[in-house]
Amino acid sequence: MMNTRINIILIALLAIAMPSFGQAKLPKLMVVPSDVWCNEHHCMDTVDIMGIKEMIPNYKKALQENRDLMAVISKINTLMAERGFPLQDLSQTIKSIERINQENSVMRTKTSGAGLAESPVDRLRRTARADIILEVDWGVNVNGPKRSITYNLRGLDAYSNKQVAGAEGTGAPSFSAEVPVLIEEAVQDHMDSFTSLLRQHFDDLLAKGREVVIELQIPDNGQELDFETEYDGKELGELITEWMANNTVEHRFNKSDATENYLLFDQVRIPLYHTNGMAMDAEGFARELRKYLKGAPRNISTKVVNRGLGRCLLIVGEK
């Protein structure tokens, strides 16, 4: 009788616990065509970012001019949704961006007039708030009446741009003429291992934090302040390093460059979410550092310059 009661209690506890396992947060994904695919289909734009010419994929043009792209993205969205991954739709995200005003394009620092360095791709990722970008590239092989797909699917961390999962190969020849069907047939066997790698990466983020880069720079404006200026017997650079140690996940960060006018922290592990549940990015973390620098006895004005989801610059000493 005692064993029966214990078993009943254990079954009841498992019944309560099982839903909570299913409610664990999974990374949000967004599927985009690769740069190679966009270039081959003449969907690249040349943009000037802080005086540097860069080739940027034009996703809006790609979606408007290639019917197969929309269908392929929809098919991969479906395959990922079947495995429980939340998705951000590329076309809807682009429409959201078009409704956003052009604040960043006209924003300048009050003193030096510096602009914000954010590419259209950075803006897309910021609006989507996706944790992982699924970059897809494919080509159609024709052999008589049969066709097959050679594909490459990469999972990229939207903050660090590091590849965290991948699948590639060529599907079996088929009489089907529909590219989305060929894509599904080609990638189906690899999707479980692919999503397993995505889960492993997100588990690592939950445990060790998101990886970003934080830069701090003294402007050339004649001020006496630099990172060797002392407050209560400690140099400013030392105080900032201590703040990093106290506010990163498991004190994980690397100070890869340090001069009297410049500090570079990379591999900075920040929490995935603010206390209110909103996703945290490099800018959100930098603003916390800004509050610290503004506090007494430092009383230092700073300007936060957004450089994308995973990188942010603080101009120290002016706003």
C-alpha cells in the first residue's frame, strides 16, 4: 500500500513538472537568404558606413523579385515551428522597419556631431530581436527530367555573428518542380541534429550569458579626462574593469585593448534578459555602464553609440 501511494505521488509530481519543461524558452529565429545567394541574384546594395563602402544584402528586393525565396523561407519556418522554435518573419520585419522613423539617420552627438554606425542589416536584426539568424543558400541541379537541391543552412548567433549550427548537402533527385518541396526533402533528415545544436547553443547562452563587444573612447575635444584619471585612488579604467567584473555573467569578459584614451572589452557575457523579461543587447548593457559613470564621484557624461545588437561604443566625456 505504501509503495502504491509513493508511486501515485511521483506520478502526480511528474504531471505537474512536465508542462514546465515544455515552457522553457527557446531561441527566436529569423530565416534570411545568404549574402552569396543575394549577390548571385543581384540583390546587393553598396552603402557608406562611416566612410567605408560595404556591400549589404537588399532583402526587400530579394523577396519582391524571387518567388522561390518567399516559399523557401516559409517552408523552413514551418519545419522549425514544428520543432517548437519561435520565428520572426523576414517580410513582416522589413515592413516594421519601414514604419520606424529615421531617428538614427539624423541623430548626432551634441559636441562632436558624430553619427550612429548601424548598417541596414544591423537595423533589421535589432527590429526582429532574433537570437539566431538562419542563413539559407541553395542551387537547383538538373539531370534530365529530375531535379535536386544542393543547400547550405547556417545558424548564426545574431549578436556575435558566430556560426553555432550548420547543415549542408544535396537532396535525392526528384521529378518535383517545386523548389520548396525539394528543399524540404533535402533538409528533412538533418533538421533534428540541426535544431539540437541550436538548443545546445541557447542552453549555453542561458548559463553563461550572451557575448557582446563594448568599446569606450575619449573624444579629442581638449578635455583633461582620460582613463588614467583617478577617483578615490583608482584610475577610471580600473573602475570600469571592476564594474565589468561585477556585472557580467560569471565575471566573463576579456579586456583586449587598453590605452589612456581607449578601452576594448570583447567576449563580454551579458544576461539574455533584463529583470522585466525583455531581451538585453549590447546597447542595453552599455546604458547600465553609462549610469555608473554618471554617478558620484565620477559625474561623467557619456554618449552611447549603437553599432548593432552585439557591439556598442561609449564616448566618454561628452554627450
